[in-house]
Amino acid sequence: MRRFKSLHFAMLALGSVCLNSAYASSEGLQSLSDSEMSAATGQALMSLSYISPTDSANLMRNISGSNNIGFYKLGLEAELELNANIKNLQLGCGGQNGVGGCDIDIKNLALSGLPNGGNYDINGNAVPNGGYDIDGNPAYSGDGRAATSAKISNPFLEFAIKNPNSASTREVVGFRASAEKINALLTAGLTNNASPSTTDGIQSLSGFMRFSPTTGEVTTTPGLFGKTNDQRLSGKLNALGFDRDWVSDPASSDTLGISIPSVTAGFSTPAFQVNGKRQTAARIDNVMASVDIPLDQGPNNQLKVDFDCILFVACKAKIKLKEGSRIEGLPLNVSFEQSLSMIHNIPLTGTGGYLSLQLQDLLWPGNYIDGADIGKTSLSNFTQASDIARAGWWMSFADPVNLGLLKGQNPVDVSAVYPQVATKASAFLNQESQRVYAPPGAALGTLFGITMTTPNPIIIDLSDAAPATLSLSNVQLKNQVPKSNCYGTLTFC
């Protein structure tokens, strides 16, 4: 600490001598009087600051066993511009956090200015000079991305010193490089692949990154419903004057199933985060969607059903759904896991961030602390919502990142939800108010193997039902196409 104080005093003394004696001009150094000195103002290029272990700004001050750490900060009061490409960033490989992996492993990392050439914003909304294309991909004007630079405001270096007041026991337990604000586009990877990559993009990330709530849409693959036992339907019918219950027979050769067409489903994602050591994927829970499913389209539209028999006859029938039949408002609760190697574009719009190395878990000054963790005295009791820089290398961003409108590039298979749809649809169709009344002629025709078409479209309203649950993973997103940070045709430079 004594060396830090000596350096500080030396810089102050040197500055005082220079300011009190002269100023620079084209003719050389000129003397200043006391009145001229008093009228002069200025700002230092560099700043030094110290947060003691008991300072209110020290987030470690109440942490049991770790409350004797001070923070020394050397800052540059300036705005820097940077345009950079890093072919292979690997930090903390092996070592403290175990062999066979790296704390941070990112292939083809690029940093530049934010997009400036599109007519849409990051969410795909048409706006003048939005910087993005209609799918939310970065777009650049003029000479492209390589002609722009990231703007880094007030960068600084900071050291975490244990026992700062003891010359014999003081110890450096952490170091970080940071900035107060960063306006930039950070990209990881060269190609927006349809599946996770082991040679491109983010392979491993130890750090803390929050993502803002957003919206998106996907299309579903066509499917066939009602051909397996877990997709059995049931309901109520009145035929030939008798109230009867029916249940479909998936095993029958007369059950052709019901064609489910491809549909577009909009969804909304809550805020989510990546937080922890050597993370390889981001998990989002409670992604909510509502889906309407036509039931009268495609080549198949027939179920064989069993009835309560009438005098031991009319026990079976083939039923077709009338045109206009559909499922309305099916609520979905989706759990979504995305490989980090498939997340390429990370816009930083004024957020701070840091890259650090620490011997022990630390709360650096200014780290994000969730409200539920305020006042806790043990880092082991903190929730996953707080930014604790874990031992080893750590990358963190202060403010949530907006990933924009998340459009699926290819249709996704949702057939895993069909059994839940069958259960919910059957519960709806078994309501007395949903009983189907069959015309006498159609009902009699079933005795001779004629397929009966329901007299009216079957509208299955599931908007008030509990959400069906679905798990998806690694959906290729349209707005994650990375832009090259090179001139000409080069993809990486």
C-alpha cells in the first residue's frame, strides 16, 4: 500500500510543480501568475482511487472471512476506440478449475462498433437508420463492419488486495480489466450453424451475463395426431336419440389419424442469464407461447371410435372432422436450452463489463447483486441471480443484453406435446356443453361402414387450460448470423 501512496503523492507533486510554474505554448513554456493559476481548470488523464475494507462501496465488507479486502483502481479518463479480432481466446485451461477444459474458450472473437446500415432495429421493427436487417442481423453501411470501432469509455485496471493495511501479510487476490461503458458489437464465431460447433464460437464461458426479455416466433413441423395410445381422444355424442360416450381406437386400421399442418407460433421469453464456471449452454425456462392448430387440413382426417353400444349394435364408427375444426389457444410452457456456440451476436449498448482473474470468489465494486442477496454474509448463500466472480478467469457484463427478435430458421418438432394435447382436448370434449349431435342419416350410415362427418366444426378451446410443457434445444436463430470484421472477402483477419 505504501508504494501506491508514494506513486499517488509523486504524481500530485509533479502535477503541482508543473501547474504552478508554467504552461505550454508554441513558444515554449510560459510562466503563470497566481491569478492565472487560480483561473485555470483541467482534468487529469489518469485517476487513482482506493476502496477500503470498511468502505460502504466495498461489497465484500460484510462477507464473513473475506471482509478484509481493499480495492485499488487505476483509471484512464478517456474514450478509447478499438477494432479487434481474436482467433482463439483461451484462458484458465486446466489449473484451478480442473483439467480437460478452459474457464473461457471462444473461437473467432471479434469486437467492433455497433451496426449502422440497416433500416430496422434489433427487434426487426422498421425504423430509419436502425442498423439491422429485417431478421435482426447486424447491417453496416459504407466499408462495412471493419470501418467501425468499439467505443470504450473510462477503462481501468483494478486490484483486489487482502489485508491491505499489513505490509507483512498483504496479498493480491484478484485483478480485473474493465470500463465504465462499452458501446460495441461483440461476436463469437464465423458461421450461424444449424447445430452446436466444437470449432467455432463460444465453447466455454465462466462468467455472468444477463439477457433482457424478448419475443420471437418459430414454425412447427407437420405431424400426424391420434395414431398412438397416448394420443387417444374421447368425448360425448348424441346419435339416434341416445346420449353416448366415445373413445378413439388408435390401433385400428381405420384410424388414419388427423394431419397437423405446420403452424407459426409466437412466444415470449422472460429475462434469463448465464452464470457459473465453464458454462456451455444457456437455459431459458417459462418461455410462453399460444398456438392455434387446424384439424381439417392434410391427407388424413379420420378416427375409428368405440361407442357405448345400443342393443349390442352400433358400437363402432369412423368419424371425420368437418372443415373448420381446430384447436384454439393451446398454451405452451417451453424450456429452451441453447448451446453458447449458437449465440453469436452480443450488442453492448452502454453497458459496463470486465474480465478478471481471482484467487477466490469475489464481489468486485459495482457488481450486480440481486435484491434477495442484499445483507447476506456468506457467498455460498447467494442466489444464481448475483454476479459473484468465481475463482479463476471470469467475464461479466453489467447490464442485460438484448438478443432481439428470436426467429427460428427451421421448423421445430413439437410432436412430443401431442399426448398432452390429447388429454386436454378430451377434457374439453367430455363437457356436456360440447356433446356432438349426429343427424339420424349419418348415424345410420355408420352401421354400414360409412364415415360420418361431424355436423359442425369441432372447436376445441384450450385457452383456459393449464399450459402444456415442451422442451426444445439448439434452435438455429435467423438473427444470429455473424458479420465479418474484415475488409473485402476475408472472413477473419
